[in-house]
Amino acid sequence: MEGMLSLNTEAKASDENPKQHFSLGNFAQSYPPNFPRKVLAEIIGTYLLVFVGSGSAGLSAIDENKVSKLGASLAGGFIVTIMIYSIGHISGAHMNPAVSLAFATINHFPWKQVPFYIAAQLTGAISASYTLRVLLEPSTQIGATSPSGSNIQALVMEIVATFTMVFISAAVATDPKAIGELSGVAVGSSVSIASIVAGPISGGSMNPARSLGPAIATSSYKGIWVYFVGPITGALLGVWSYSVVQDIHNKPPPPPPSSSSALLGQRIISEAEHVGNKDNFSSV
């Protein structure tokens, strides 16, 4: 009787093991061992992005003789360039919830990792904003963004500015024909240019985390919805537009090993995740 019971138990265990192995395999595929490092890199990258971008904008608002508006716009682009070259090969250097969502919609980033990336980006942005609030006291100018005119004007500007940035990001991050070594310069320059144009109208955020962090730290939520709807809409339009114009029929030969590690890690990481999570993408 005991022998029959043990046989039944073993048979039951053998029936359950495939499911268990399947679920563990899916988990390992969706969240590889280095995933915590990616999340931490996004926290650090977004922290520095907001600290420099919002900090320079706040200092400009306090005293334009110390930091000009042009200088603040350039600083925002420079920090993006620096962080792409610093953590791009680790996490892809998204540092922006709109970017993570946009790349997920074109299957260049796993949907299951999007919530963790967004949580990391918001954590970094909020932490940087409270740091600025302490450093810039008694002033409340810490680079918070708000519409200078109507909400609609700011919304349209945020859509166009984010479209510009993400269209360029999609080009250098997803197209093997792009010059990957200059990707950080291209994306950082697009951020500076878009910020110079959008700054007087909407503040040139192009990033929900960049706007939400200072808003929470200063308890000022004027027109905050603009900085969610605008950047997300612009980012989606940017990646979809590049997907339409991208030449996918005449693919170039694989690059040599010395240049295959494009400095914008987004290309490498996105493609790797895309291959590793092919089944997940097909089910979305």
C-alpha cells in the first residue's frame, strides 16, 4: 500500500514539474539575473537627469545671470548624452516612462519589464527633486514645469518636442544602419534643441518623470496632465513614424565585433530582449 502511495506521489510530482519548470523558465526569460542592475541603473540615471536638468532650470529661474535659459537647455541635453554613454550598455538609458512605453509598443522592450522601469524612473526623479528642494532653499524654484500659456499650447509643444526626441532615439536605437557610436550625441542634441524651442511654452519636459518629481516636491500640480499625455503621445508617434519610414528590406551585413557594441545600449538591449522574449511579444 505504501509503495502504491509513493508511486502516486512521484507521478503527481512529475506531472507538476513541467509546469513549474515552464513558469520558472518564463520568469527567467522575462527577468534575467542582471535585471536588478538594470533597474538600479535607471534609478541612478533618472536621478542625475532630473538633478541636472531640473537643477539648472531652477537656478536659471532664480538668477539668470548665474545660469541662462540657453545654458539650462544645453545642460539637459549634455546630461542625456553622458548618461547614454554611462548606462546605455546596462539598462538602455531610458530614464523616461514615455520612452519605455514607446519601445515596448514596437516590441523592442519587454512589456513585463515596463512597470519596474517606470517605478525606477519615478523613484530617481522624486529623489532628485527632494534633493534640489533642500539644496535650493529657501527658493521653491527647482525646475518644475508648467504651461506658460494655455494647456493646449503646452500639450501640442510637448507632443512635438517628444516626437522629435523619440524619432531620433528610434533611429539610432533600432536601425542597424544608424551610426551607433554617435547615438548619444544625436539624442542629447535633440533634447537640447527641443528644449530650447519648447522651454518658453511648456518648459520642455518631454518626460513624465521629469515633471512629476518636482511637482511632488513642491506640491505644485498646475497642468500636470499635460506632461503625461503630451510626452507619451509624442513618444508613441515618434517610434511608430520611424517604424513606417525605416528601410527593413535592405539590411546591412552584421558589423564587426569592434563596432557591434553601439554606444547607445538601447539598440543592443532592446534587440536582445526582443529575441529572448519573442513569445511574450507575440502574445501582447
